[in-house]
Amino acid sequence: MAARHSEFEEIRHILEEADEPLTASEILEDLEDHEIDSAHRVATVLGRRADSGDVDVIRDRPYRYRV
């Protein structure tokens, strides 16, 4: 679970710095952690956190995320 926590923390930092909601691909471009290697993984991490209310999912095409 610690690895998943650190993945979210890195993603959350990017979202907090963004001026607008970002797509999973845009987040992936800004990630320094090479363990996260796909937009699908970014979306999975954010989807899990959305269930607990930590992340807002804007259900456009493509989905966008904000904290």
C-alpha cells in the first residue's frame, strides 16, 4: 500500500500545481516517477481515490482530474 500511496502523492502534487483539470496523459507527461509508465495506471490510481472523495473526476472525453 505504501507504493500506491506514493504514486498518489506524486500525482496529487501535479494536480495541485495545475491551473486547470488535467487528463491522465497530461499528468503522465509531468510525472518524474518512472514506475508509473502509462496513462491507464494514472487513471486507475485516481479512480480509486475518487471513490473516497480525494479526487474530482470530470467525465468529459477524455476524463479530466482535479484535487
